[in-house]
Amino acid sequence: MKVGKYIIGGILFICIFIAVPLSKAGLIIVKNGKPHAVIVIPKSPSYISSRAAYELQEYVKKIAGVTLPIYTEDEIALKGDLFWFDRYVPLILVGPCKMTKQFGIDIDKLPYEGFYIKTKNNRLILAGRDITKGNMPRQAKWQDWRIQHHSRGTLWAVYTFLEDYLGVRWLWPGDLGEVIVKRKDIVIKELNRMDKPAFPIRHFYTTGCAGGYLYGYWRVGLSKDAYRKMWTEVDDWLEHQKFGGSLEFWPCPLFDDRFVEKYADKHPEWFALQPNGKRANHPTFKNRPRMCLSNDELLKVVVKTINDDFDKYPDKWGVMLCLADVSPEKFCCCEKCKKLGKSISEREFAFFSKVAREVAKTHPDRAILAMTYYTMFPSPHLGKLPQNLIPAFLSGGRDPAVGIDIALNGYLVDRNRRIRLKAERAWRKIANKMFWRGDYSHGLGFPINYLTKLCKDYKEGAATGKYIGGSPEGIYNNWVGEGLAFYATGKIFWNPNITANEILNDYCEKGFRKSAIPVKKFYKTLEVVTDKIAKINPSWEWRTGFIPTAEKVYPLYLDKLYGYLSQADKLAADDIRVRQRIQFLRTSLDYAKIQLEVYRYAAAGQKEKLKEAMQRRYRFFKSINNSFAVSVGWVVSKEGNYLTKLSGWNYPK
């Protein structure tokens, strides 16, 4: 990103500039629609400083309709004959530079991702602790979650300034979700703030590149390019919500297709023994092999691979050690593996513990993050885990030895949530540190709201002081049905003590203005609907659990939900943007109505009526297939061929 791109009419700007000293009113950035400040970045700006300056420039333009020039600090210094320029013109210092040091600000003493928002002597300082790994802009690596490990303190300073002092919000991805408060004046009162995120890891796994979801969009006519654009906008939204991190980790090259190709024939004994007496060294899915966890030679290879990985990447703080979550092959049934423990939980973490202890001998400051797949509850025989072994707690599990089969975070099945919380608390007792890795409830795109429970559960975990952060999974682009939970996650990861009411009030008041009250009632009613479903829903499986339960609950509340949106629409009056957002919410109710109709005919076996309803639904899907309101491609993918087989109707080719 070249700095020259931002130097817009610099000399002309200086010639016509009206020098305004700092007034009692505050630091003047824009007055009566005229620019009164200059953005200054370091002499050799990092990608992060440049991007932060560009974002500030762009949003000031959106708010006030003016473009603030951007200079490097050496360009300001070269204009020595324009001493008044340096003295009286308000400067916005974006990123660590010589000028920030002159004000006694030592960025290096900040925690990673920490930042200052500070006014002093007609200067506004927006600077934080940045670490650019590879100097790689996110746009160059679409859906590359590793880019989130850039420590972006300066960018967080700018985004926090835009949110907390200029009223900008990003409710959901895309232009409609962006809240801009137009004004002719931007005047900043005295500020002296230092801030940082509560957790050093704040990711959100989006599954944006999952081929099945792309296939679902293709079936309803969305192009690959349009699909890609949608997920790029999700990436931008994640960054605006300050998802990211300062601890560098990603999976090490273990137990994937390369591992299988390299060792399948050379060392079949490293793979899981099956009940038929054969080894699973040629698994159905090469990236999901089952291993013989008691094999000492396998242990040595795993430890060496991890140590080599740490040597190769000195900035890498930890590795995610993953075993198969879904695989048709069985776990190893050899006698040595059975002696590791009765449950899958005990066997897996006995192996992980051995790996962690060996790695600690050469890399004591590095960590092993291990998924709790198939390990809902830790075995009592495990005892305290090694300090460098961090369980990545999933919100579901399928451990045959324990006899529990649940999935997702339980917000649509109360019993599952109770079990999940009990299991998470058990893991906390034996772990030194923890990591959230939950799957969010989705309700097949139906509008749901479990904000209160979400905030309560995160707050409980954060209060223990054991969590380094998390990487929940669940962004499928159903932004009416689940978007409030996604939005809340970003706020919670920054401040786990924030309350559900604080989040909802801000979301509605900033995004819906005069219509805030009925929109709040809309979301509160959705929470009642969600709680009622969770109370009686027998299963996490959408076909046997959520859908038949939804058929009992939603019809009781749809009229009330539509009514609140109609009230909101009237209050919005001529605020076109707010009315568009209200229509965005209404789309999910329209979807819920047509889905209930489709599944009612499916349950009754009324093939002809189902076929007609499927055709109506297809036309509806076509009309909204590029909307963030409901992810129709994901819904179609999730359903598979269930409805097309029942109806005898299929999507046009």
C-alpha cells in the first residue's frame, strides 16, 4: 500500500488552509463541512499504520464529506518555512512515530494490541502496538485465518475512535450494515485513553470457503464471484469488530493427507487397528485418519514434527494438535490403546499429554492446543494436564464411552447447554489455560436470539482467568437469525463484562435510531421464541429436533414479530437507511413462514403441495440469494436432498 496514494492535493490544501488554534471547544477536525486537520503517519509506515490512516480518512469522508490529507511525518518536517502549519493545524498522528515519542508515549511499553487515544497540544494520537508478520494485507489471502495473527493496535485505535467518538457501527457485513452518523462538524474533546483486548486470541471461524455451501449457492443461482465477494465482506466485518490476535499459532503439518501419503504404507502400525483386524492406514478421508495413540514411534514423529515447526517459525507461540473429528473408521482397538483409558477422552488426552511433556523439554515457552473432539468430559484419571497443554473446548461431543451425543452450544436445547456447561467446568479444573472452540446454534436460518445466555456463559468462563480467547465456529451468513450473536461475540472478546442489554441497546439505538424501541421488542420476542424452543426441543439434529419444535412455537409469535417491524417502519418515516434495515429483518420472517409451510407439507407427506411450496421457496431464494439476511445457499446445502427426494422436484440446472 503506497503512501502517495493518500497525499491528496497537499500543497493546494496548505495554501487555502485556515489556521485555527486549539479552542476551548476541543480539537477541530472538520468545521462547517471544511477540513481542519491533517493525518500524519510514520516516515516508513507499516501496512497496519497505512491501512489505519486510510480507514480514518475514508470514514471521515463518509461522515462529513471531506477528505483529510495524509502526510508522512518527514513530509511535515520538510515544510520548515510553514511553521504555522505545524503549530496551529490539528494533526492526527496515526501509528507510532517520532511525534508520539515527543509527547512521552512509549508504544513499546503497551501490551500487544494495546493502543492510545489521546489529545495533547492540538494533536490527536491514535497509535498502538503493531506487529506485522509477513507484511501481508488480508485482502491478498481471502479467508486466510492466519492473517488474523497480526497485532493491530493502531488499527484498533482507529476503529475504537470511529465507534466510541464518531458513532460508526458495523452491524453486519456489507454497506447496509454500516452505520454512519452524518455531521458537518467533527470536534473532539480532551481524551486520554489506553485500551487493549481482554483476550490475546479472538477469532471467528466462518467456513466461508466450504465447498458444500458454495454448491448450495450455485443451486439457487449465485455466481462464484458473488459468493467470494460476500465472504470478503465478512472478512472486512470481522476486522471492523477487532477480531484478531497477538499469539501466533496454527495447525502443524500432522495427521493430514500428506501424513497419510508419507506413512500409510511404510508404517501401517501407526494407524488405528480396526475391529476386523486391519489397520486404517488408507482412510476414507485422508485428512481425517485414525491413529494408534499408544505407538511410541508415532509419538516420536509427532514430537519431532512439532519441534521442527517451532524451530522453523520462531514467532509461533503454539500449534493446534488435531485428531479426526469425523471419520468412518473406528478408534484404535489394540490392547495398548485400551490401557491408555476406558474412554476416548482419556486415551486422546493421555497421548496429548505425552506430546506436551516431550515438547516442553526443548520449547518450554510454547503451547499445544488440543481439540476436545469426542471428549465431552475429561476422565478423572487424567489428573492435572501439563501446563503447556491447552484444551480447546468444543461445545459438543460424541464420546461413546460416556454415552453422550450432543452438538453445538446448546442454545436450542436446554439439556445440551446444561451438559456442555458441566463439561466445560470439569475441563477448567484440570487445565492451566483454556480456549473456546464452540459451534454456534443456527436453527437452519430461522431467526433466533440467545444473546442473554451467550453473554452469561462467556462471562462465567472469563471470570476464571483461564481463557486465552477462542475461535468459535458458526458464521454461515444468516445475519438476521444469528447476526446479533456474532456481533456480541466481538464485543465480549474485547470486554467479557459487557451485558446483553448493553449490546442490544447499542445495536438498536445506533442502527435503528427512532425505531429502536420496537426493534428491541422484536429481538426480545425472538429471545422468548428461542428460549421456548430450547425448553422443549428434544434433539440438536435440525430435522428431528429444531424443525418440528419450531412448527409448534413460531406460529404463535410471527404476527407479533411482524407487528413490531411495522411499528419500526412507521417510526423510521423518511429515514430510508433505517427502513432498509427493517426490511432486512423482515426478510427472515418471510423465510420462516415459507420454511414452516414447506416442512409442514413434508411432514404430512403431501407431495404435490410440497412441490408447489418448494417452487415458491425457490423463487423467494432467487430474490434474496445475495442477501446477508438468510444464507440460502447454506440452507440448501444443509438440507441436502431430503426435500427434493420427498417432493420429486429439483432445482433447475
